[in-house]
Amino acid sequence: MIIAPLKRRGTQFPDRIKRAAAMFAGRGLAIALLACAVPATAKPALAPEPETSRADFRGEAASENARAVADWVVASGNSNGLPFVIVDKTGAKVFVFSPDGAIRGAAAALLGLGPGDDSVPGIGQRKLATITPAERTTPAGRFEASLGNDFEQDILWVDYETSLSLHRVIVGRPADHRKNRLATPTPLDNRISYGCINVPVDFYDTVVMPIFTGTVGIVYILPETKPIEAVFPIHEPASISLAQDNR
């Protein structure tokens, strides 16, 4: 604030009042100049929000649930730095990922004839001839998988106890037309196996086998009758999901 010199028509002020007025006027000017010289305090820059880790499908077509589970696996570290596989039963498709979440390949798959997300107790010890169509399910869940062998070929064991595996497509009964079913564009005719996951021969040899050679990996089989959240905690914080899975 600057105080103007005191004037009053027809009145003469004493010298002491004039000196006081001049002193206050000078101080006001100094304060005003100082205020102009002090720079305004800059607002702190907002830190950028952390980028959420996601699986890289590299343009491969995939369902919403397949993407959600793959993204959750990468963001939470649920695969523990191992290669992983997403099996989308509804879409009858298999996706193979490297440990960093980059897709290595995808292919159509044949799956269990019967709809359902659970295995019948003791199914792994039964003869195929005793298994009914409704019992020929591909169970949903998280499985630690490794390469091995059955009676005929090398396979990827998904769950040894229930005899669940991922392997090259087999001929089976001629009436099954398994290779033809894999070649059609629709997933509606891909339900034919006893529960195992059949994939094209070339896909198994060039994608599945190389990435699982010398290591184990994780296979995530998506549900078809249960809600996705009932099988995988995709909406929980990563730390909680990992703690639950490592119990």
C-alpha cells in the first residue's frame, strides 16, 4: 500500500507530520517492489501414474476373459516368472506366452466333450471305455505343467492325477474327424476329447514343446460354467492374489 502525501485545503501541517507521512510512503513503495521481485512458488509436478503391466497379444484375436486373465497373470506375477498358457474353452483356443507376457503363438484346440469346469473324482484311474460323455470334461483352474510321456507320445502334463494333458491332435476314432474339427473356423465342433487338450501338430512342435523344454510352466484353463472370478481372482490386488496362490 502506498500512502499519498497528505493535503488538506486551507490547512498547513506541522513538519513532524509531513516527515511521518513521507516515511510511511517510502516503506509502502519498498514493500510493493519486494512483492514484485519474489517469484511465485511453482506448483509441484504431478507424478505420472504407474503403467499397468499387460500381456502382449500382438494383434492375436482373443476373448475378453482370455485377455483379462492374461493381463492379471502378468500384472500380479502369478506365473512366478515361468512361461504360461491360457486355454479358452469357450473360444476353443490356446495361447502360449513367454515369462514376460509376450505371446509366442496361438491355435485352435479340441477339448472335452462334456461341458463343465470340474473333473469327476478318480477319473484319472478309469479306463476310457467307462467314462460317459458327461464325464468327459476339461477342468478349469491353474495347473503347473511339464513335459512328459504317455503310452504313445511326448505330451505336456497339465494335471497328472486326473490324466489331463495338452498334446498333438490324435486320430482317435475315424468318426471323430479331429483334424477336420481343428481346421474349421468355428469353435462349436471342437468338443470331442475325453478331457485332454488337442492342438495342431506343428503348433505343439514349434511353440509348446520349445518353451516348456527344460522348465515347468503354468496352464490357466478358463471356466465355461462358473464365473471367471470364481476361478481366478482377477479383480483383487496383485499382492493378495499372490498370497492366496502361494498358500
